[in-house]
Amino acid sequence: MGLEEEIEEIETEIEDTPYNKSTESHIGRLKAKLAEKKEKLENQSSAGGGTGYSVEKTGDATVALVGFPSVGKSSLLNSLTNAESETGDYEFTTLDVNPGMLAHRGANIQLLDVPGLIQGAATGKGDGKQVLAVVRNADLVLFVLSVFEIEQYDRLQEELYNINIRVDRDPPRVTARRKHKDGIRVTSSADQDLDETTIKEVAREYGYVNADLNLGEKVDIDRLVDGLMENREYIPSITCVNKVDLIDPDYKETVDDQLRERGLDPEEVTFISAEAERGLDTLKDRIWEHLEFIRVYMDKPGRGIDREEPLMLREGATVEDAIDKLGGEFEERFRFARVSGPSATHDEQQVGDQHVLQDEDVLKLILRR
């Protein structure tokens, strides 16, 4: 029996097993085995070669446009960037990953129009695994939905979940430290519905025989498995609904209801028409905001403060991160920095490389000669 058949068999058993306290441990073991076999299958697929969709990351951040065929991703990419992606009204117009660069509010944002997903992409249909591998490396997922097919959002979420992409979730606060003896010791800072036996049995499925397992949050089996695996990607997302120029105003209420059914606030979803170029400025702003950029203005020796081309960093970045992005010999020659702005207690505050910067700080590097 091949891996795909084994995976299908385990999935069927999980589906057919009623969930209750008496079956909790059994389901936990099954889900742990399922995750392990899926990882093995993914590794085999990666090692097997194929064309793939390798795209070099450039710019200040990367956004993956994710949607099923013919929702208008190529038209949207063309409208937002300098790309020239082929467009058409038939499925699978996009046969490769098409990159484009969006310049907005000082940032250069790489947009990737990945080939339209189809149901079953996570198991390899339609080159799905290669496509989803590109998504795993993105900093933000932009779900692109047709106004007539809002239900596609459910399938897109499922496909990403099956390839170990966790959208709009934080990594579980689960740590496991191996030791030489004394079995598995479980500590938790939250009350758990899972009993300790189930937690230990799931951990054993991943080879933890002697270990200290700490749970920093309340977890279900899926979150516990995610915490024990190291191949999950946690990526934020935003959603846009395309082709709104094709509906009557009265239909908007129906669309809003469909979005709410899926936990999406219509006020936070961007309604656009890529063809008519409606709503694109709002979408650009939302992309920028969700990437959590900060603008740092460099105080350059002899030239003063450059406010025209800020250094684009991400929220939580330090002076060290700024130095890394600048490249060159700055790291070797760095002595200290002077910062003015929101993160400083006073103008020209002297700081080290671990100082956390904020939006619109002014940064001056003091270097060794």
C-alpha cells in the first residue's frame, strides 16, 4: 500500500470514529500518524523533481494571490503592478507563477499570481503541491474570490491547511525538550480538556519517549500536533472579492451574508473590480497595513535625512535588522546608532543594535573608520 492510500485510510478512520472521551487517545494517535505520513509524502514529492515554481523573493515583502481558476487574479496583478500576465475567460490561463512589483507608500511589494488552485491541490492535482509551496514562502496571503462564488473560500482554506499552511493563526505555545530518562512529564499553564494520557500518546507518536512537554495554552489535538511538528507555516491573510461591477447593488447584501457565514467581516473585505480598476487603492492600503511595515528614514553623512526613500522594515525590527537590510560593511563597522522619533526617549538617543525601531524613526549609524 502506497503512502497516498495509507493517508486516505487513516482519514477515513478518523472520519468514521465518533469523537468522545473514550476515543480521544485513539483519534490523537491517528492524527499524529496522519501528519507524519503527509510530511513524508511531501518530502518524497519534493525529492522527485519536476518543474516546480521557483520564484526568487525580491522587494520588501511577498504577497501570494490565491484563488481558484478564472477569479481574475491575472487581471488584478496587471492592474496593481508592472506585470503582464496573460488573461482570459477560461480556466488555467495562468500556467506558471507570474511575479509583479507593487510600489506603494515607499515599499516595493512582490505580488505572485500563482496558478489557479483546484480542489485536491494539496494531494498534487493540477501541480497543486508546487503551487502551494510558493504560497508557503509568502509573507501575506491575498485570497481572491469571485463575487459569484464566495463558497470557494472554504475550499481554499482547506487546501492550504492540508499543505501545512495555517492562515491567521499564531503558532501553538507548545514546547518539547527531550531528556535521557523519567518518561514524559506534562506541565500546562492552562486547563486542558485533553487528558494527560492522550497528550503523552500523541507525543510518543513523534518519538518523544523521555521529554518535558510544556503547554502554554489550551490545545485540542490538532493544535497539539501542530506544536509538535516543525513544518507548519503561519501566514496572515486578507481577502478581496472581485467582479463587483457585474452585480446589482441589491445582491451585495447576499454577498455580505455569505462572507459572515465564513467568519469574514464585510467591512474588512475589499470589494474590487480588477477590470474596471475599482477599489484598488483601498486594496493597496490594506496590503501595506497587513504587512506591518515601518518606515525608517536614514540620516546620511553629509546628505542629511532621506525622507524620499525610507528603509522599509517590518514591525518589531531592530537596528540590527536595519543594518542587515542595508548590507555592505555596516555590520563590521557598526559602533552605535542615534535614533530620533517614536521609539526614542529623546532626539538623537544613543542606542545599540538591539534597539526596536518604530514607524517614521530617524536612524543615524555611527561607524568605525
